[in-house]
Amino acid sequence: MRPSRAFLVVVDISGYTRFITERTLTLAHAEQVITDLINAVLDRARHPMVLNKLEGDAALLFREAELGNTEAARDVFAQVRDFFPAFHERLVRLRSERSHCDCDACSNIADLKLKAFVHVGDIVIKQVRQFEELAGEPVILVHRMMKNSVDRREYVLATEEAVSGAAFSVDQFQVHDEDLDGFGTLRLWLIDSADIPEMGIEMSIAGADQTHVRKTGAFLHLPAAAPSIMNRFRTMLSHIKTKIH
């Protein structure tokens, strides 16, 4: 168990509950679609952003960063920005690939949207068997942010700590005050993903060429030194797909 300071990101697919519960006869197709979309988003995550766990229609990622590391903060937001076009590109392909199927799930793929939540704070990282668990108030807060009064289905919602950590001007952000259970009313910042400032930061990925990485869509949110972790994740996804066929 060790203390750390980290940026926390939750990506969440909007419309998942209705997508599943209203389509009892097409559950298998619905789960396949959600798995493909989550996988497409995770393929854009780059080390040192790390996938911590899958949470149904959502995924929790984190990046450790010392206080004052503006470059790390901007890298986190840049990756969040990239998640959205990856999601939409896969959504378009799925609609085409499944256009022959008239089940409710395949017919309503276009209704799915993506949301992202960003926070930073002091957490504890602990090892539980082969799993790395995150604990601490920031972890609770970033999940509480998912239950909010935002009247959009697709957006990025970030805390003041996260936005100030990236030293962003808030001109393009919208203030959103939210009463979060256990935390009271907090000032959050709302923005469309495409409006996240592009800072032109060169982000190295274990020596890999960035242009090549973007073209191949390599699954690089885990370090090259830990292939067994990445393989376990791919195996888990394979098992999910096998079970629902």
C-alpha cells in the first residue's frame, strides 16, 4: 500500500442502462456493442495513463503526477479529448457493420454517447491479489460526479483542482455548481471535448513515435514492461465476447 497523487478519469457511456434494460431479447448484441466501444476508447489511452478497472458501461483510469506537474495534467486532458473521436469513429463502424441486424440494440447504436469525469487528488494504491485498487476521497468524488444535473448527454466534467492543475484558461469552460452527496456544493467545470485546449505538448510513449501510435491505434495505456497485464485484459474481453455469442 502506498500513497500517491493522481489524476482520475472515468469514461462513461450515456444511455447504457436504457440500451440494456429495454432490449431483453438482444442483450448479447447490446453487450458486444458496449464492449467494442469501451475497447475503442481504451485503445486511445497512453501510458502513463493506466486502466484501473472496468465498471460495466464505464472505465476508471488514472495517472500518477506530482503537485505542479502541468505537463502531466495537460496530457490527461489531451487523452480525454482523444477518447471522443475514437468512440464516435467506432460507433459509425458498428452502425455499418450491424446494419443488417434489425434488433433493438443494433438499431439504436446511434443513441449512445460518451461522458468523461476528471479529478485529481491524494489517493492510496493497494495491491489485492493480482489487482491494483485505488482508495481515498478523490476516488469517491470522481464517481459521485457521474450523478449530476448536467442537461447534456455528452460532455467532460472536471473539478477545479484538475483544471487549475493544467493551468487552463477557463474561458471555454462553463461553470457548473453541483451538490454532490457527502461533499456538498462544489464548483465544477463543464466543456465539450472538442473545446479542450490543445497545448501542443509533445508526449513521449516509451520512445514510440507518436504519429505511428495514433495511426495504428495501439493499446498503449499500459507500459511495455507489463505485457502480462495487457494480455490479461485482452483475454478478459475475449472471454466476455465468447460467453455472449
